[in-house]
Amino acid sequence: HADLAMYAAKAAGRQTVYFFDKSLRYAAEQHISLHHDMLTGVENDEFEVFYQPVVDAATGKVAKCEALLRWQHPSHGAIPPTQFIPVAEKTGAIRVLGEFVLTQVSRDWQRLQAAGFDLIISMNRSPREFNLADSADLWLARLAEEQMPPAKLMIEITESMLMKNQERQLVNLRKLRNAGVLIAIDDFGTGYSSLNYLRRYPVDFIKIDRSFLLEVPANKQQNALLDALIRIAQTLNLNIIAEGVENQEQVALLKQLQCNYLQGFLFSKPVPFAELLKFLQQQTDTVTG
Ligand code: C2E
Ligand code: MG
Ligand code: MG
Ligand code: MG
């Protein structure tokens, strides 16, 4: 596990590894066992893809949904993605998880189509998943196999990936976008935020991080900041999704600022596929009376 040793060394701020101290060894061992548990967990059906609806601000109708991974560990219970994704990114298990999510997403997309709902599904992708020379080819082949049109898939990446300017990652990103896959910048505004990369790189959507909504609309400075972020995106002809929408006051302000899409607990938390379908059917009933 040379990878883990290097990681432990980096975490400790050293350049080379000659020994582990006890806590580092403990962290590395934990990562090794989590890594193993994630791989067997995929085989044993412990992972499930949940979906959170994304609403069109103008019509109030669901236009997209985001796939969010859930893990029910056999002995530790539910482990949130904020805990296992960072480990999976370091150990490489993220590629297996990503493959699982993409397959599930394309099959669920088919089921939505069959039920009469034409949605775009977005999924999160970590930088490491773009590192293989043929990452994009593999994903596009999987989409073709499952007969999901690339234009119905959106991939969410973070600003930090574009900032690092890794040639191979960018080549894969461009290949996906040329095939029609939509690209979104997730957690926009929380990274390094050099705005130049937005002009240079292939991006369709930005997702404004929910930290920008926390004190809206009570805090005038926060409102102005939100306004500025949305204007930047509009200037660059990017579509905007606001994350973490929890109340009607936020909806009113976001609509006034002409934010395109809204996502948050106010509409729905992430739910299993069956509940997403119910949510969509109820919405249709309401609209058609
Ligand atoms: P994210 O992509 O920014 O996803 C949004 C997170 O915000 C989700 O947390 C969601 O449940 C939460 N959220 C949505 N609306 C609200 C709201 O109104 N209020 C609050 N307080 N929270 C809200 P979750 O599902 O725990 O996921 C956390 C992060 O884990 C994701 O952040 C994403 O970075 C990562 N992640 C999840 N699934 C995957 C995956 O399949 N692959 C990869 N690479 N990362 C994933
Ligand atoms: Mg996301
Ligand atoms: Mg986000
Ligand atoms: Mg995030």
C-alpha cells in the first residue's frame, strides 16, 4: 500500500516515509480497511444511489436531479459520503464507486423515461476519476451500452480540478463535453475562484455553494455577494443552480436575481429512486389538477 504510506507521509508534512508514528499507522490501517469494505460493499449491494430534485425557478417544475451516493455499512451503519468519499479518492476505490453510480444512474434514467419523465441526471465526479487516459471513453461506452444519451447526463466537478490544470483531466473533460455531456462546477465560490478558468474551460452550469445562502435574505452583504456571483455566471452565459435552498425568502430573492434552478431541502432532501418517482408523479397530478 505505497499509496497510503505516501498519503500518510504527506499528511504529516514529510517528503519521504521512513516510519509511521502510531496515529498515522492507525489512520492508514483505517483507510485500508475502509477501502476493502467499500469494494466488498459494492459487491454486496450496500451502496444505493439517492436522488435530489432540482427545480426550474421559472416554472417550479423538476428539471433535473442529482445522484448522491449512500452507504449502509454492515457493522458501522450508515456512513455519509463526506466521510467515505475522501478516503475513496485517496485509495482509488472512487473509480469503482463512480462506475457503480454511472451504471445505476443510466438505468434509473431509463426507468424515468419509461414513466414519462424526461430529466437530466447529474452525478459528482472526483478529479482522480479523470486521470486515466481512457476515462471519458469508458464512460461514454457505458452510456452507449445502457442507451442513455450523453446530453441527459451532467457531471459535477469542483473548481480545484480545473485550477490544477492537469492535461489528461482536461482532455477527458473536453471529450465528454464534445459528446454532449453537460459539465457543472459544484460548490462554486468556495475554491480558489480565479475566474479565468471559467472562460478557458468547457463548462455549462455553475452550482452556487449553499454557504452563500445561509444568511440570505437577512444579511444585506450576503445578498449582494449572491447577486455578484449570479451576474458573473450570467455574463459568461452559464446556467446557475443554487444549492441549499431551505426557505421561501431565499426562493424569492433567487428568482429576483434570475437564478435558473433551485435545489434544497425546501423542495426535497435526497431520496431513494422510488420516492423520487412518487415525487414526480405527485407534481404532475398537482400541475394537471
Ligand atoms: P455536493 O455534491 O455538493 O452535494 C450536495 C450536498 O448538500 C448533499 O450532501 C445534499 O444532501 C446536501 N444538501 C442538499 N440540499 C440541502 C439543503 O437544503 N440544506 C443542507 N443543509 N444540505 C443540503 P451529501 O449527500 O451528504 O453529499 C455530500 C458530498 O459528498 C457531495 O456534495 C459530494 O461532493 C460528495 N458525493 C456524494 N455522492 C457522491 C458520488 O457519487 N461521487 C462523488 N465523487 N462524490 C459524491
Ligand atoms: Mg454535487
Ligand atoms: Mg455542492
Ligand atoms: Mg460538495
